Amino acid sequence: MGQFHWGSIKEGFRGFENLAYEYVQKEFENASGWNATPKTRDGNKDAFTIVVGYQPYVGAKEEWWMEAKYSTESEKLSRYKLDATIVSAILHGHVSKIIFVTNISIHSKTMIDIRRALESSTNCKEVTFCTKSTLEYWLSKNSSIYNKYFDDPSGGHFEINDLFILEEIKFYSSIDKHVAFREALQVLYEQNTYSAFFSVFSAEERTVKISIDKRMKSFCKCKAKKLHLKKGENTVHIDIYVKEHFSQNGKFISGVLFLIENDLEVLIRSAVNVFPTNNLPLYIHSQHVIEEDIHHSIKAFMKKPMLRIHSLFGDSGIGKTYLLNKIVQTDQLKERDTLYLSFSSDSFKNRRMLLDLVLFILFPFMSLGTTDREYLTKLMNTGYMNDLLIELFDSKDDPDRLSIAMCKYSPELRLLPNITSMNKRFILMDDLHKLFEFEYRFLTFFLQEISLLKFPIFFLLCGQKTFFMSKEYQELKEFYVLTEHPYELGTADLISSIQDHIQLPSNIDENIINALFLNTFVFFKFIQYIKDSGNTLSSIHEFVFAYKMFQESRVVEQYIIDSFRRVFNQDSSVKEWCDQIYRSSNGLDAGINAEKLPKAIDLLLREQLIRFNYEGRLVPFHDIYADVYKKSFGLSRSNLSIAYPNKYEEMHNKISIHSNMDDLKTTAQQIIQLKNEGKYYSILYILESVFMTDSSKLKDLLGDVLYYKLYFVYAYAMANQSKTVSGRPIFEKIYQETKNNLNFEVMYTCTEAISELVNSKYESLDFQEAEELAEDLEKKIEHLVRFHYLQGHKYQSNSYILAQEVKVLILSEKNDSQAELAYKALNHALIKQGKDNVTIMFRYARTLYVRDVEKALELLKQCLESIELRKNNNPKLKQLITFDYLFLQLIMSNNLSSIQELIEHHEKMKENVFNDFRKGVFALSALFYMHFDIDRGNSYLFSDVTVGRKFRPRQEGFYLQNLSLYEIMTGNKEKALVALEQSRKVFSGLKEYVTMIDHNMEVIQNGNFSSNQIRFYTGGTMLTDVYYIDSRCCW
């Protein structure tokens, strides 16, 4: 059997042009003959292209086009750039058939993508590919034609079978089979469906039997039994289902998967890995409801194509992407023009994807990677391109130029032409919250333009709430009526799913469940946690505190950390691979095949710590994993060359690696400055993993002065903003390590730590230790003033004032007769020294809420007036005072008509004063309970349980008092008494607190409780039939 040598064709590309022309005339005959339109030629690096247009009969408006592509260099094309002349003809003519004739092979998936795009988005009714194998078979049957075009002594005597495989199997996800220009998969997961693509040549039209090779039946199953093959090249895709437990038998699969007519072998082109499934076994009812709603909308769209924009948004980890993927896989999108964009932390890549979006609207049969300026300029005369579009596409390889070009777009400009007709299309976009603000604008302006043009496109926008709360999105809502799907874990979902695994308390309230679980991943781990512990949850208190312990023990975070450490111990190179994947903005281009998969990557995939994304890049398994990894593991020195998307990540890595002393000290100073700017989240992001591990080397490099300043800044940020842990243990550690250090700068840092501890001990009701620390703080400040490290009077020091302040507050908390005198003396000293007295006035007022509420309200009013008069630059303090003032006014009026103002103010506290925001939930829950709104009371009371950070004793005591109120209002007398007894232990030794608790226990025990007799206690004699709420619960 001879072999074709395409390089021996006579006259090179001109000879191939004539050969292609003759092939088309003979194989695509028409009664009236062919009338050729003008030819074009385009030399490029892939191949030499000849384009010829035909009229199938004289006077026909209809056109057929042939594109002949010749090359002696390229063997196979994974992208196919339609000639600009054909694109122009498609856009403005009446092209009904396109024939591609080439001596190059084309990937079967690429042929399907082009055929689907052209047939579904244009008037083209037929797309035919005649590639290398087709031409060779035709020439083998027509030796005279072969001899006419080739200089070959064999004379064109070739033996070629009349049924053979053109391209072996490549696997695509059930999503990717609908979406054009995707990369084949390197990894398959058990219990998932995939599409196997291959191509086969048949010399005649026939129906053949296809079956799975018996050696592969343990791997997968499929429904396909027969294939109908047309004459020529056939691109085939067959859905297979990967069976469970297959991955236990081997790491990868290769070899023969299908047999055609029990004889012709269809091989897997390159080996692929198979891993256990990464799906969570949960049925989420609300997810199913949203899926059904969107399916109904798609059906309506198919019947009446018109612009539809749906948005799906919710918190991280609740299954949005899973739901989006299910929708893409639906049969409704089968053979439809579909674009699926998933944005990432790589901002440049995101901008290119936004260009893909524009290109998909205009030319769905083209890929961004196949365009260039020269090509687009040729399309200018179509009316489809304008200067801004040219500039955008011309800038696609330059991040800065592309950003500038995108910023030029505005509602006054137009990117799109007034296309008179367009076939229906589907566009799905995920992780929109990862876009930058100007990218938001570009996208929303583009959607506004599409809505004006009324294109028949079905959009589904998906991401976290930040994008959907943006100004740009809100403006889009004003411009077009969107269908929104806010996605949260519904109560019904949670209760039904929990009951499948663990038994719930009989009187569990839906609002309690709803408040606790925000995330399917965390939810799943909690179920495992309870099952593993073997505990039964017989009461709401047990259930809530089981979840509280689950949060406080950081089970989810520890589970992820342990998973990484386990694989780190198995292979020394795993850490470096993890750094590259988890710290790059868009994962890692694998560039490896399954048979040569590095052991480290294989481990990470099998342990489900990384995954392949739709582009075949290795990326973090989940956003939650990425957050934990960056926080918990420092960067390997060998990976310092990774580019970081923001300055805080760069600062984190400089302080972690400390490879350059100057850089290290400069970075430490920059982080310290962030405290002055109130950027606590940023500080935690930079330093959390640094101080969670051994920081002794950092201390040696920085020295005591700079190290303890940095350590204090970290503890301070944790105290102000961390939702998982308190800064108190670190303040204790700093104090113990520095209390005897005579260096003035270190001593000053020590006083800052003591200040935090004094306050913390007071808030924790540890009054004796608070007073002892206050004494030590006063002595250290006096020492620093005496030796002129601190200038001026000791009352110029805020730390000294705090020590005095806490002593006054403790006296007042104990209802000591000297409290009022001590308060007035401190107030006088502050005024005399020209110091602000708002803080002591506010904090002293708080101790009067159950003794003299009228005086407390007057002091709060004076505080607010003083802040306005002096332009006090402490907005956080103003927030706290305003909350208390509004709260006291509400309880004094005993009317909820103005509670919305308090709720809105409370919500604002979340960002800047999270600790005090947490305290406020007890005040709001008590208000709602008192007014018989148990559901809203529960939503506040139990929302705080989701915070992993422990309660301080005062918070614990008020939480238990509110829990008792909930229990008694729902008829659980014994549980209410248990909760009060536990609260009594918290406040033991504090007469004013204990007296009220004892009174409420007596009300319940005597059977005098009535939901109509609940009051906030603000002083005076307690009535025997009234249940009292402590007015200090707001702080």
C-alpha cells in the first residue's frame, strides 16, 4: 500500500486549488452547473487558503461557498478560522451551504462546533467537511485524477478501507459538549456522565452496530447501540456514564473503548485519569425549584425567542455552580449555540472572556484566538465592525491597552450593529463577583445595548451577592426587567436533609435552622461531625451548642488543613505544586498527560484538593479551600516568582518568606500603618498564617521593637474583625513576654496590650484581674511619662485614662456608693486636661440602664451632642452610642414602630464594629420576643451561633437569658429554667444581674409567666407577675 505525499502535488497550493475545485464539482453536482464568484487567497501560518463562491443555479440568490485550505506543515487543526470573505458572505448574503476541503485533519469536536454554530446562528443549512482522509480515499478510487495532480511513480494505487477511524476518542464533560472550543478532559470522575467524541469515515451511507469493549465494561456504560453513518466523514459523540469504584482498580484508562461491528476498534486518543466523585450526596429542594423555574423559562424562550436575563446569586459554597452546570447539561440546550464563561481571579483573562462574549454575539462560529487585526479589518465593510471593536480586539494581548479600550465603552457608544435577524443563543456566566468594577460596567453596558437591540438571547448570570448589589447591576435592573433567583439554603432543604442523617429535637424551629446554615459544604461537614461524635441532640440548646462547638473547634478549617498536611507528608514536591496552583490567579496549565501525571498532582486530585477546570487548568478544589490554604500555609521559597494580583498578597509573601531584610522591615512598617487606616481584614489576610505558625525566626530578624508592634497589630485586628477567634490570648502573650522589658518602645507596646486586656477582663466580668491590670498599666504609663518617652501629663495618655475608666465602671457595676463620686472626679480631670470625655460618659451611662434609665438617656444625648459639636473623629463610637440611644428609646416607648431605624443602624455596625454588632443581636432578639414575634427573635438570636468566635461571659449570660425566654414562650418550662440557671452561674457575684435572674426563675416556677407580661427592666421594684429582660443586653 502506498502513502500520500501532499508535498508532491503539482504547482503546490495552485494545484490543490484546482483539485479542490474538481472535487466539489464531481461530489456536489447541480443540474445547472457551477458559476464561480471571484476567488480570494489568504496566506497564513496554518495553511494557504483558497476561497471560492458558487451559485448553484443561474440567477439564484442562494450561494454555496467552498474554502480550500492547503498545507504541508500542519497535521491537525484544533481551531478553524473562517476566511473573512466567507464571513462577509454569511452576514450579507444567502449562504445555504459551506464546504471545507483540506489536506489537513481537523479535530472532530472542532468540526461539530463549527457546524453547530453555522447551522444554528446563520441561514446556512449544510456544512460539510472534506478533510485529509476523505480526499485521500476519493483519490484512491480515482487514480486518473490522482495522476493528474501528483508527481508520484506509484500511479495512485492505494488500498484504503471503506470504513475506518479518522480520530480517536477524546472526552468532554456533558457541559462542554454543548459549548464551542473547549479543551478535552484529562480527568474523569466516577458517577458522572461524559461525552466521547471521535470521527469515522464511511465510503457509503450505512447503519452500524457499536458496543463497549468487554474489557471496559467495569469502567463505563452507555445507551448507544447503533450509529447511522453518512457517506464521508462522520463526527460522533456518545454519552458514557463512569461507574462507581472504578478508580480503585487503576489510575488511568487507555486502549479500546468501543467496537464498531465487533471489529473496528475505537481507541482512546490519550490516557485519562479516573477519580472518585467530588459531588456531595445532598438533595436541595430549593435548588430543584430554581432549576425547574429556569427550565420553564428556557422552554418559553424556545417557543418565542426574545431577550431573557436571569440572575442567580447567593453566598459561596451553596451550590450555585453545581446548579448552573446542571442547567447547561439539559437536553434543551442540546445542539444550541451556547457560551459558558467562568470568571476567575485572573483579571486579564476575565477581560478576554468579555471579548469572547462580544465575539460570540457577532460571530459565534469564530474563536477569539483565531482573530487578529488584519482579519478584523477585512470585516469592516460588513458593517459589523467599528473602530472601538477593532481597538478592543487589537488590544487582546496587552492588559493595559485592553483595560483602556474597555473603559472607553459607555451607554452612548455602540459595539453592535443593528442586525435584522439573529438565531437564538444561550449565554451563561459564572463567578461574576470576581470581575473588577470597570469590568462590571463593560458587561452591564453591553447587556443594556443588547436589550435595546432585542436580540433573542437567553442570559443566565451567576455569582456571589457583591456583583448583584453593585451600582452597575442596579442600573441594569432599571433598564431591563430581570428574573432574579436569590439562592439560599431553604429551611425545608436543611430539615429534610438533616433528618436523613441525624435526629432533630422535636421542637426545633425553622428559623433556628435557617440562621445556622449558610453553606452546603459546612452543612455537610456538620452532619458528618454529629454522626462521628455519636451524640444525640434532644433539645434546641444541645443542637445550637453542638453547632457552636463545631464552629469554635474550626472543624471545617481543620479538616482542610489536615487534608493538605496528609499529602505534604507523602510527597515532598506537593507543597510547591500547591503553591503554584493556589497562589496563581488562574490556576496552573497542566501540560501533562495522564500516563505521565506527576505523583504530587495525582495525590492532590485523588484527595480532592485540586481539580481541572473547564479549560483543563489545575485550580483549587473550592473557594473555601483557597481561603484556608492561603491563610494557613506559607509560600515555598522556590515559588517566589509567582505573580500576585494584589499588594496585600505580595505583603503576605514578603513577611512569610523574609528573604530580604530591607523588604521585610519595610513591609512590617506598611502593615503597622494599615492599623491606623482601620484595614483590619487586610491585616488578618496578611498576617494570620504568619502568626498561626512558629514566628520565632521572624522575631529574631525584626528585633523586639518591630516584632511586638507587628504582633500587637495582628492581635488588634483579630479583636476587631475576626469572626473565629479573639485577640485576647495574644494580648496575654505579648503582656507576659514584655512586662519586664525595659526598652521604652517595647514597654509602650506592652501598655497597648494591657489596655486591651483591661478592657477585655472588664467585659468578661473578671473584675479583680481587670483592676490588677489597671494598676500595672497606670504604673507603666507614669514611668514612661517620668522619663519623657511620653510627653505631657499622664492624663494625656489614653491608656492611663482607660485604667481609671475601668475602675470607675467596676464600682458602678457593683453599685458601689463611691461610683458616682469617682465618675465625676475622672470627668473633671479629663475636662481640665482638655481630653475628650465622651467615652467615659457613654460607658458610665451603660451601667445605669437598669438603675436610672432617664439619666442614662440624658448622658447618651450629651455624648451625641458633644460628638457633633467637637467633630469627634471616632465614627465607630458614634455608631455604638446611636445604637444604644435608639434601643433605650424603643424600650421606653414600648412600641416597635421605629424599630426599622435600629435594625438598619445595627446592620451598618457589622463592617466596622463586628464585636458590638454581635452584642446587638441579643437586644434585637429580646425586642421581638417581647412583642410576640418569635420568628424574627429567633433569626437574630441564633444567627450569632454561626460565628466561630467564642462568646465573652457577658454575651454568654445574655444569650442564655434570651434562650430561656424563647423556651418559656414556646412552652418549655424546664428548659427555660435550665438556661436561667446557667446564666446565673455566668453572673455569679454580681448582685444586680443575679437578682433579676432569680426573680424570673421565681415567676416561671410559680406559674406566673405570661407572654403579655414581659418588660425590659429599667429600675425600681420588680412586680411578681412580670418577666424582666435585662436592658444591658445591648452591650
